[in-house]
Amino acid sequence: MNKRLILFIPLVLFFVLGFFFWQGLKLDPREMPSALIGKAFPSFTLNTVKDESAQITEQVLQGKVSLVNVWATWCVSCRQEHPELVRIARETGIPIFGLNYKDERGAALKWLDEYMDPYQFSLYDVDGRLGLDLGVYGAPETYIVDKQGIIRYRFVGVIDRQIWQQELLPEVKKWQ
Amino acid sequence: MAIAFPLQMSKPSGLTGRFWTRSFLLLMFSLLPSLAQANIDAFEFSNEELRNRYQHLAFILRCPKCQNQNIIDSNAPIASDLRIQVHRLLHEGFDDEQIIDFMVARYGDFVLYEPPVNRLTYLLWYGPVILVMIGLLVVVIMIRNRKQQANADEAMDSQSRERLNQVLKQKTVNSSGKKKSRR
């Protein structure tokens, strides 16, 4: 009897491994946790795409749960994401701050003019310094920042309607 | 077998064969430089020590975007940014540990090719050792079982040999007595 049971070990192993591999299929190896979750938004002083003389600091993120969206005109998927951001801004009233990452002012202005501007304003991070402090590794990226200016969530990739409804909106509500 | 077969078919013979072999080799070698391509930034280092430290850091830091390359190997813009940062921090007098901390603070442990030993990575670090130990244990148990079995077999052997001898003896007594057996 005992010997018989031993014969089933390979089958059991097969199912255990199969389960893990199957789960592994759903994991995105590119998804990596932000090191800044639960930490204050990095400090910065930047002007905006539309106003060269502006002096915006991280203070602006305090008081309301907001989104910070990293975008650039060279980023193809940002173009894909843009209409959803416009919709979110219009329909939910959640403030979205843009972070124009390593871009050109002229191109960025044209983009905002052509595709509409869902942002309160877009910080002009031409040398990518704030992007680096945030640990940005590819646009588009979207951060949820709570009322105290603490980063609560980071989403890498294109936000579409489904991702907004299922992933980001619940997270925003949690901190509101 | 499958590999040997086409080789035999196209075995170079005479001058044309040699020509094609040479052409093929030439083609292969011409492809090599693209494999050996590396990122050579036009960085200036104030001394040789800084250059060595830069090489070391760029080797152990992982590109967040491409993941299977370190930042010295990767052509991704983010890897180039990180190389610039490493270069800048080195010249601002940061030591290696501070530079690594700077990167980890922004990109997480992920940016290190060698993950640190902590609660999350115990399995990663010690898992293989545990697996090897389990394997050894299984081997030891198997060997021991086999030995016991062999001993048991031997014991059985001597017993059955005795019995066999007895039976044979009886048989010879019987057959020589009555000659009933056919053989």
C-alpha cells in the first residue's frame, strides 16, 4: 500500500508545479513595486509646460487625493492613454497633475493643444530629475498621491477604462 | 544523427567546396562585432579609481526597464540616465554604498542584480540549499534501504540454500532407493 502511494508522487508534483507555472503566466515580470509606496512625494521645484516662470513645489499635492501622470510626446502609449485621462478629469473631478518627462516644450504644448489638456498643469521635467527621484522607468506611469502628499499607488502602463474602474478608482477611493 | 546527415551531404569537396566554406566563415565572422557591441559612453573620469568604481557599479546595477541586463549592457534610455547619475554621484564624492542606496531608494531592491538577504528573499537564497539537502537525504535513505534489502536477500539466500541442500539430499536418497524418478 505504502509503495503504491509513492508511485503517485510524480503526479502530485506535476500538479503542484503545473499550478505554479499556470499562476506564473498571469504574473507580469515587468511589473515591479515602486520603492516609494508609503513615502512622501519627492521634493521638487519645477516650472510647467505652459508657464516657464512658475515655481511649483511638492506642496501642491497636499490637501486632495490626486493623480500624477508621467507623459511625454515621444511616448507612443501616452497618446493611447490620453483620451481616458481626459475623460477621468472631466467626469470624476479628481485632479490630475502631469509630469512632462524629458520632453520638448514646443512639442508638449502642441500635444496639449491638439489632444486636450486633462491636467491641472504639467510639470516640465526636461532633464528627468524628478522622474529619477520617482523611480520612473518608462512612460506612461501614474501615481496616486493621498491628501498628505504621500505616494500610495503606482501604475505602469496605459490606463484604459477597465484598468481605471478595477484598479485605480478603488485605490483612489480608499484614500479619499 | 540528424545533424550529421546534412553535414555529410554538403561536405566540401575540391576548390568550390573550400570557397563556400571560406565564404561562410567570413560571413559568420562579419556578424561577430554586432554581438560584442557594448555601451561606451564618452565619460571623463578624473582618475583611474573612479573609472574602476564606475565600471563596478554599472555592472552590479540592473536596468529597470530591460531587467535582464545591467546598466552597462543596456541601450535603454533609462539605463543611460542611470549611468549618467552614477558618473555624477561618483564625482560628487559619494561612496559606492551611498550610490547603491540612492538607486535602491528610487527603484527598489529590483535595481540590484544580487538581491539582498531579507524576509522576502530567504526562499530565493536558501531554497536551493534546502533542495540539495532534501535530495541528499533521499539518496541516503535510498542507499540505506537498498543495503538492508541486500542484507535481507543474503540472509534469505543462506536460508534457502540450506533448504535446497536438504531437498536435494532427500531426492538423492529417494531416487537411489526406489528409482522411481525418471531422471
